[in-house]
Amino acid sequence: MYENFKDKLIAKHIIKNIGTFYYYQNFIISEIDEGTVITLNEVLQVSSKYTKKYYGNLTPFVYIANRVHSYSLEPTVHFKTAKMFPNAKGYGIVIYNSLNEQIAKLEQTFLNIPTQVFDNLNTAIQWAESLVMSDD
């Protein structure tokens, strides 16, 4: 889906009742399914099977939540994932309406890594790549 970017798509995983995850060299793009409630259980299901496989604990990456659908996220999940992924360099949120923007800004308060809210995916990817490159 996002093959036009500088980084090549490593893998695409569709996880039933959660969403679609696109893994690139230094960033993940998630598109969570409409109406899904994301708790630690869903995060562990994806991260233990795929995120750890592609990035381990050393390869720097940025998580980009492409919020094309409406879903709920248990915000305390961020506290737990920070410990699981010390190599996470940032968290980008792409929003498409003002309600999602308010939710995203609240969600930022739960994160201890650089976060940014975007209105388009291309800008989010450029930001992600700059974060990873600045870490080299």
C-alpha cells in the first residue's frame, strides 16, 4: 500500500480483529480496525509476534498510528510498551478529524518519547525518518 516511500516494505500483516500493520526498515504504520478496543493484550499479540521479529531491542524504529478508522486505545498501554521497546524513537499519530486530534493530544501526555500529531501520512513518515537518522 505504501510502496512509494523511500524505505521498502518489509512485511504487511493483517491481524484479525485488530488491524493491518506495515513494517518498514525504521517505522511501522498501523491501521487499526473500526471499533477495536486496544488493550495490552492486543499490543502483546502484535509486538511479540511481529515487532520484536523485525526490530528486536536494538533496531531503532518509530510507530505511526494512521487513524483512518475510529477505535479506542487504553492509554496506560504506553507505559508498558515503553519498557518493552527501548529502541522506539517516536510515536506519530495521523488524524483525519478534530475529535481524533483532541484524543491524540491527550494520548501524547502518556508518552515519554517524541510524539507528533499529523494531518497526513507523508509528513509523519518524513518525521519518523528524521528521528531515526538523527539517532545515528
